[in-house]
Amino acid sequence: AQTVTQSQPEMSVQEAETVTLSCTYDTSESDYYLFWYKQPPSRQMILVIRQEAYKQQNATENRFSVNFQKAAKSFSLKISDSQLGDAAMYFCAYRMPFYNQGGKLIFGQGTELSVKP
Amino acid sequence: EAGVTQSPTHLIKTRGQQATLRCSPISGHTSVYWYQQALGLGLQFLLWYDEGEERNRGNFPPRFSGRQFPNYSSELNVNALELEDSALYLCASSLAGGGYDTQYFGPGTRLTVL
């Protein structure tokens, strides 16, 4: 069964500094998508970034980038120039292939990120 | 463009009652997914609807059911509520059930069972 593991329950970063959140996953599939979602105190789940497994190039969205290591099944999120508004719970998610259970998301346990001014 | 909407924001019920949660997907999205976020259990897949049909369900009892309407909005029903059903219920929509389209989430409904 596919699993997603976030080994850091909590992380802290100084404003304007860089922080990396870790995520590993287990799958026997070769083609899939990975996501990072952010859930602030409002509880609204917000998409941060996504990565297609067939693409070797790491995805980047402004201050957010990923380090995707397919062989190691690792998918870490780097946040550069951290801002107070980045404080939230971050979830790593794996999307099942459509032919396997219809593309449901499997989430990690989450990493609570705090940003210190 | 409006995002995924959910109603109500909060819902308080007593054990044994029934709860109905509603979700309106992003315009043009035909797939709706429901997830449960319970304290200590993380986010778990509940149900997937596409083109009006239930396509897949997670490891939840039959008390959890729902439907998708012709306008692609969806309803989640939880019968015979139990205390452990207290959770945040998140709805997500995507362009199509197939492929790898991104799921966009609504703000959630907080269900409290007393």
C-alpha cells in the first residue's frame, strides 16, 4: 500500500531564512503526482506546489521549490525568504494513478511550521 | 473564479442523529472528493464522485454516504452519528477524475458530535 511519511512534526524558521520540510513516500507505481498543501489556522487547504513523477526537473513556484528524488522516493519542500504568512501546517500528498482507486490523495501526517519574527 | 464552497461552516449534532454536508465544486470541475480530517488520524479519503456516480470510497462504514447532483455539487451524509465522527470534513474538486488533475479544496465543515 502507498504511504507518505513526514518525519518532522514541527519545524521553526526565522523570518527571511530558508527552511526545508521533508517527505518520503512508498509506491510501486512509476507514474504519479506529488503535492505540497498548506493548511493555515483558517483550515483552508491551499495548494503550494506539485510535481509530476515523469519530470526530472524540480518544480518551483516563487519562493517555494522541491527537491524530488524519485529513486530515493523523497520529496522535500524548500521555502526561501520565509515570511510570517508561511506559518501553517504543511502536508505532503501522493496522488494515486487514476486506474488505481481513482486518483485519491494520500497525505502525510503534516509538519507544523512556525515563523519567528 | 469562485473556489470550492462548503456549507455549513460548523455543524453540531448529537449521537445517533444524521448530518448532511454540502459542497459546490469549482465551475467546470466534474469530480468531487471528500476527506475526513480527524484529530490524531490525519487526512483520510472518504468518497469520490464523478459524473454523478460514486466511483470509489475509502475505508469507512456504510453510514457514510453521499451523492452528486447534475450540476456536480455533492452532498455527504453521515447517519447514526458517533462521537468519533467529530472532524473537519473537506471537499475537493478537480477537472476530471482521470489523469492527474489537481484537487482544489474547500474551507471545510467542522462537525461536532455531542
